[in-house]
Amino acid sequence: MLRGVRINIATSNQVAEYLRRLAPNVRGSVVDEVLEKIALATEERAKTVEIVRGRGDAPPLPDRLSWRSGHLTRSIGTDSIPSEHAWVVGSTVNYAPVHELGLTVGRAHYPQRPFLQPAADYVIEERAGEFFEKALEHLRADV
């Protein structure tokens, strides 16, 4: 069985496009700051928005994951390897990939109810530009 699920923020096409547009002498100083902000915002959104709270014992939603015990939410975290400019958001809980990917376990099929990818998509679409602007402002202030 799979153990956990992860997404690599830096492999997003939109983030890669931002990075390609930066001058090589600027890119290195901006990358870590922006990727860290994107990863932490993705982690926060997955925990607080993508996993629906307040449903009590209501039946599961067909396309969104519901908060039950909090174990999955608490397991979501961010790992980094700054020397490789890699920031990874994920969960080590056994059933995380079952919900993120929609898998069959034994005879039970679970529908896809992703919580990491929608969080990353939202943050990259709605907030990455802001993060790049702030990082570039920091860079200009240091020059």
C-alpha cells in the first residue's frame, strides 16, 4: 500500500514559467523565498479550506474530503531541501493517497477527493504573483 502523498511545488508549470522569466543572477535569490511561501500557503489552505469542517457525522461528500478526527489535517506538512530548491507539501498518513488520488483498497473504491493539488493550484494561481513581487522588492531593497 502507498504510504503518504506529496506534491512538489517547483514542478508546477506556472511557477516554472515565472522562474524562466527571471534573469539568472536574480533567480537564485528569489527561488527559495517564493517556493517556501507557496509551500506554506499550500499547506495552510489544504488544512483549513480543502478539508471541509463542521459536518459532524454527516455522510462523506462525493468530491471533497471532510474533517473527521483531525489526524490527516495534523499530518500535512512541508519538507524542504533548499540546496536543491525543492519544497514538498504532503502527508504521511496511509489513507492520504487513497483520498487524493481516488484508489481501490481491498474491495472498497474511494472516489478522488484531492486536498493537496487543489490547494497548490489555488495558491499558485492566486498568490504566486504576489509572492514573486514581494521577493523582488526584497531583492531591490538589498541592492
